[in-house]
Amino acid sequence: MAYKLLISSALVLCLTACGSDSSTSEAPITPEPALPEVSTYTGQFFDSAVAGLNYKTASQSGQTNQLGEFQFQGKESIIFSIGGIELPSTVANLYLTPLDIYQTQDTNQIEVVNLLRLLQSLDADGDASNGIEIEESVHQLAANLTIDFSASDFEQQVADLVSKSGAVNQALISATMAIDHFKLTLNEIGQNNLSSCTKEHEKIGHTGFFSTFAHNVSGKATIIDDCTIEISQFSYDGGGPDVYFYGAIDHEYTSVDAFPMGQKLNGKIYNNARIFIKLPQNKSLDDLNGLSVWCTEFEANFGQVEFTP
């Protein structure tokens, strides 16, 4: 999703001579600076298409429509929520699923499973195959609610919300049912080429180890297909503000062409973790040869890796 930069042309000011013995000149006119043209994109959130999900970016906010659509601008992070239940911040993209929210490809990861169960249980008509609709009354019920999607007592945390939601399901659906439905959705997404990743680029298989600069960053990065990078053996102490994985050419992470990938890393400690990150829809492997754990607030590089064969 490229930004179009508008470049103002220089204004040439002429000095006009008046009379034979004297001259006057007009004061130079200072042009108003041209503002960059900002593109707004439409993304979609899928379990099935989820309607009525609150979302917020730096420039946009609202609720997803019947197609699960939301608005965002390039390089923005997005937070989805149900009342007071906020999901982890992630980089906005044309297509997002609970896997992107929790930065994994594992449909059995506990946070993913519990999010799937909650979304499908709150669907107004109880039939996730025709889309999921979160009604406004659910947001009101959940206004003061916070949920730990990894907790062992997750079912107890959401039981009251589900039973009072007015949805057809009055209790949380099973993990098996939720996962089976989501796998059907992923198959449909793949068949429509919404998020499928080919394996054609010459950089597939390139890898490297992070050089540590701050906050105990370490690990290994491997390009596994045309739009996915695996971070393995990853460690980070979680101490920086507004931290993302950033891609760039020749480690120019302050460049306008540098870009974030995956979920914000704030506040979470990683120890020998395995993470999968996706390239944004408008980017390819041609747009990077290195990766950084990058603090956007202070433009600080906590650790970087250079991809080599």
C-alpha cells in the first residue's frame, strides 16, 4: 500500500523593474506546503465475516459491517474489541483472522481457540456459516469486562456474558465445533486466494540470527514462503514501548519504505518463542533483506537480522 507523495513545484518569483532610476520588488510568496496524499484501505476480519466488531486505528474507528469490513491507513495498528474486551493490537491488513491477532499459524493455540469460541457463541442467530453478527447489546453487557483468553477459567469469565447476550447459544460452544468451523473458513479463504502464500521467491529459505542491541533480543528468522517469516528461538524482555518487527532494505528502518509486521510486542516477555509474521498485502520479499525488533516511538533498533542463503 504505497503512499503517494505530492511534490510541490518551485515557484519562480520575478523582480519587475519600474522606471529608469528605481525599481521595486514584490515580496516573495510562501506557498503552503503540499500534504502527502493518504490512502485509506478496506480490510476484512474473518472467523466467518464478523459484523459488529468494534475497531480502532490511529486514524479510523467504527464497527465492522456485514462483510467484516473495517477501514485503515498504511502502517497503522488496529485494535478490535467487544465492549471492554480488547484484543491484542496487530498491524492492519486487507485480511485478518484470529491467527493474525495472536500471531500464529496454530489453530489449536489456546487464545485463538477461546476467541473463536466466544465470537461464534455471541453470533446472534447461532449459525456462524452465514456470518457472525455481534449485536450492540453485547457491547453494552461487556462494557466493563476484561478477559484473559489464555486463562484456565476462561469459560467462567465469559459465561455470564454469553448467557445474557440474547444470542441463540446460551453457553459457550465447544472448542471442537469452533475450530471445525474456522477451518472451513480458512479453506474458503485459501480457495479465493485471499491469504494463500506461494513458494516461488528466490529468498525462500534465507535465514539469519539476530544481533542483540538492547532488551535481550535474540533468535533466528527464516523466510518460509512468499509472505511468511518464522521467528524461532526468540527472546525479548518486553521492556520497550511501541515495538514491532520491522522489515527494510539494508537496515534503513527509518525509511518511508520500511514497514511493520505482526502483532505489537509491547509488555510481553518472550523466551525461546516461535512466532510467524506475515508481510503486509502491499509488500513482497523484494522489499526487505533485513528485519529489526524496532521501537517506533524512539526509532531504536533493539536487534536485527540480515537474511542470507
